[in-house]
Amino acid sequence: MLTEFRMAVRTIVRCPTSHVGVITSLAIGIGAATAIFSVIDATMLRSTPFPNSERLAEIWSQDTVLDYSIPSVPGTALPEWEKSGLFDALAPFRRRQVLVVVGEEPRMLSAVEATDALLPLLGAEPIAGRRLQRADLEPAAPDVALISEELWRSEFGGRRGAVGEVVSVDGRTPTIVGVLPGSLRYPAGVVSVWLPLRPPSASAAARPPSYTVLALLSPALTREVAAQQVKAVAGRITAGGLATIPSAQLRYLNDALINADVRRAMLVLAGAVACLLLVACTNAANLQLARLQDRDREITIRAALGASRMSLVRLMLTESILVAVVGGLLGTLAAYWGVGALIAITPRELSVFSYREIGVDLRGLSFALLLSVGSGIVVALVPAIRSSRRGARLAPGERSSTPPRLARSSRGWLIVAETAFSMMLLIGAGLFLRSFTSLAGSNPGYEADHILTVELTAPRARYNTAAAREA
């Protein structure tokens, strides 16, 4: 095999221009396939990157009459859920936007107010400083905050000394006690600021807050049993006047968060890309077959000098796989750009609701390598079989020992296959564009032309009473 490898390298180096078409075709096909695989793998195939991910779920309030669900649990009902015995841990939190001032530039950033139980459930370890602690939740405790790695690097230059400094958040000045890694993408994308969830003030007692609750299901319960018991607990909570929505359900983090329309569009796109890869392989095989006719004398002389059919097949396979690997390397570079392009043209929720950063990672690289080797074998299949049959010596004045009819037949079938795959690609692209256009242009149920929405966020420290907000 080493001999065939050296000979294949010499052939490619001696005449690189003859392989440009094959490399280009495979680079396009492998690059597109690797890009779409990386997106689908991060959003639809892999489990969440959290410990005990199969038991992590959010508690959603559910109205079976009006047929809607919301990720919200009244704060008054939390003690009942804690006493239910269904969960090993409960972590209430709420999301909001905060006004953060670093230096002289104010920025509206995403924030989460959470208890000390949330980050351990997510397995999030700070890259600097510490997590939230139980003492931070006390009303009289000093104000503290954790910030994201992105905010830490962009506003604090990634300095370790930033831990211990103060930052302005909604008019308050909490001390930074930790920095969370950029890989943490819960509850929705990257959260910039994490604050302790403290009991509501006396002024808010008339309107108790609601929270999103992340729960760790007891390992003794199956999903079916847990679903029944969750509805029973919700019924008791409603009967006791602690909630107004009569039922509840569990939404497991491992279950798909991407809606059906986006999933369908992505799968149609994956089918179109698969057709593109088949077209690329067929085109590359056709180019290799055409080039083989120029190597008739070389192949026949090798056979005449004692090369076996198997050695000729190995030579063609090795050469084709090497060319495919080069195409795969170029395709992988293109895939890094392709992932960004896919995220840009697809709905925002594709990246926001992914608990992993979407990109070409080790799994994507492995997929590209597998495609490269597989494509090399597919591309070399027909030429290798053809070359192995060329064992006859050339007659004087003959250029080829291969019957012209057989050559034309092989190339003809490849052209037919390439045309068929191209038609499938065209149909798949049309279906994807139709699905994507339907998704992007869906009717929201109201006239949206010339309508703007404006959201005003008042710093809580300054507007912490109803009278202040009304003034």
C-alpha cells in the first residue's frame, strides 16, 4: 500500500492541473455537506451539554381549554412544587434586559436573575471567580453579579483583576464575583449578566412574580409517570388558589426547541446538499474517467510489467482518495464560512435556541474526513474497475486497449446519473426556497406594515415603586 501511496503522490505532483476539476467539484460538495451537518448536529442531533441532561426539564403552565402553554410558574406555587417529591432540584429564574454602563457607554444587555441552584444544574463552572451562593440571595446581602466571557473580554480586556470590580447595572453597582464561559448558552443564547434572585420587595407583594423553573427529575420516575404526577400537583396548586392556570407539563431540554417549520426547511436543505454532493462525486468520476483514457498506455505497461489487477485498483483508489482529501480540506475551510452564511439566512431562533455554539467542531471535521474518504472511493470506483481490465499489451500503433464502446457506455451512464442528481438537486432547492419563503412570510395575524414597537426599560433602583413609575 505504501508503494501505491508514493506513486499516487508522484502522479498528482507531476500533473496537478489535471486534478483541479476533481478537487474543485469535491470541495464544493464536501464543504456544503459539512456546513449543513454542523448546523443540524448542533441544533437537532446532539443532546444538551449539561449533566443529567435527559432529566432536565422546564415546568410550563398549561391551559388545556385555551390550548396554550407558557414557561412560567407563580412564585406562590414554588413551595408546593418543592414538596411534591418529583424533583431532585428546582432552580427558579427570570430573564430581563438590564442597562449596563461600563465606562461612559450604556448598553442594553440580556440578564438572568437566578438562585444558587441554577448554575450547578447546568454544570457551569466560572473561568474566573465563583458562582452565586445562598448568602447572595438574602435581601440585605451586598449586590453581586456574574458576567459572560464575551462581556469580560470586550469591556474588561479579559483581566483577572476585573473580578472584584463594580459595574453599573440598572442604576445599582454590584461587585463582579465571577465570569461564566461563553459556551454556556442557557436559557436562550449567551446571557451577559447573572444576578441573584432575591425575594420580592414589600411593594411588589400585591403582584407576586412568576418564574421560569428548571427542574431535575427524580431518576425513579419515568417521563410518563412524571407527566401524570405533574398534572396532579398543578391541579392541587390551582385548587388551593396559588395559580390560575389549571395544568402543567414538563418541557425536556433534550427535546427539540426548533419549531416544525424550521426543522422541515433544514431537512429539505440537507436533502438538497446531499444531491449536490452526489452531483460533485459523479462529475469527479466522469473527469477521472476522461483522464483515464489519456493513461491507457501507462496502465497497460504497468500490467505488462507484472502489476496485478488488485495493485492497479489500489493505485487508482489511493490516488482518488488523496485528491478527495485535498478537496475535503478546501471544503472544510469553505464550511467555516458556510456555517456563518447558513445562520445569517435562517431564522434567528436557530442559533438562539441552540444550547451549543454552532460551528465546525471535531465532529464536523470527522464528518468531513469521512466524506472525503467515502467520496474518493466512490469517485475511483468506475475508473478503478476499468483500469484493472487493461492487462492486454498495446498493438503497434494502438493508443488504447479499451474498446471505445465500453468507454462511451461508462461515461454515458455517469452523465445520466449526474443529470438525474442535478434534477433532484434542483427540485430540492425549489422545495427549500418554498419552505423558507413560507416560513419568512407567514401571516402574524395582523397588519404589520408601517408599525414599530418601542420598549422602554427604566432602572429598577430609581423606579422601584408604582408611584415613581407613574410619575
